[in-house]
Amino acid sequence: MGRWRPKGTPASKYITPEGYRRLNEELQRLWKEERPPVTKSVQEAAAQGDRSENAEYIYGKKQLREIDRRIRFLSKRLDGMTVVDRPPEDTGKVFFGAWVELEDDDGKRETYRLVGPDEAEGGAGLISIDAPLARALLGKRVDDEAWVRTPAGERCLYINRIWYGHP
């Protein structure tokens, strides 16, 4: 099977300063800390002679390819990103970077932050701006309803609070 994959919808090019810093730190760590020792071990394994049966060489080359693939991805991704480092003019509406406290019909409260797709973490309450929940919240104000389609059916959420900055 070939490497061709159908084009998906492109991910948003927005990122918070914290997310940009985290991805950039990963890129620097890969480039300066992880790649040099692997490169050195591959050189040493290659110097031993027959590379076709040298497990250290084969494994080292595979590891180096994985590191280089991630470095290429991060470099390309970070080049095209727009860092959103200040709140919008109308902080009463939900936009990128907003923290939103939601309440469902049962009174259960949840807090989410709308972030870029590269920094989304469901367990930490960071949801991608491309996610259906985030799309339903965009442009809403406090006391508005947001209807979200879930696998269990449509769900109504009420916006209790919106703020920008740290929680």
C-alpha cells in the first residue's frame, strides 16, 4: 500500500503563546538533545562493517528517521502558525483562547479553553477550536445556549462565564 492519504480538512493555524512555547521547546529538545547521541551511535554502528545484519545500525537509523520526521513536522507547523497573544476587543464573547464555564441541564459544570489543534488535551479541558463543541461556542455570550451534537444525541449547554488569561 502506498503513502497516499486523502486530504483532510486543514487544521487551524492559531496557537496560544503557551502552546507555541511548548512545541518550540520540543523541537529544540529533539534537535539538540535527542538527535546528536542517536546520530553518533549510528556512525559507530556503521563503522563496525556489515550494515545489513547490524541490529544497532538498523534500529539507530529507524530511530533517527522518527526523530527527523517529528522535527520536520514541528518546523513546518510552527512556521505557519499565528500566535494569538492578546484577548479580543469584545471579551464578552467566546473567541479563540477563551476559558468558558458551561452547565448542562443536570447542573453539571465543566470548564474548557478553546485552543489550537496542536495543543488540545481533553483531560486538561483544552479543546481544539476545530472541535464541534468549540464551533458551537464561538461568538456566544454569557447566558446563551449552545447546542452540540454528540453521539448520544443533541445536548444543550449554558454559558455561565467567559474569561481570557489564566484560569
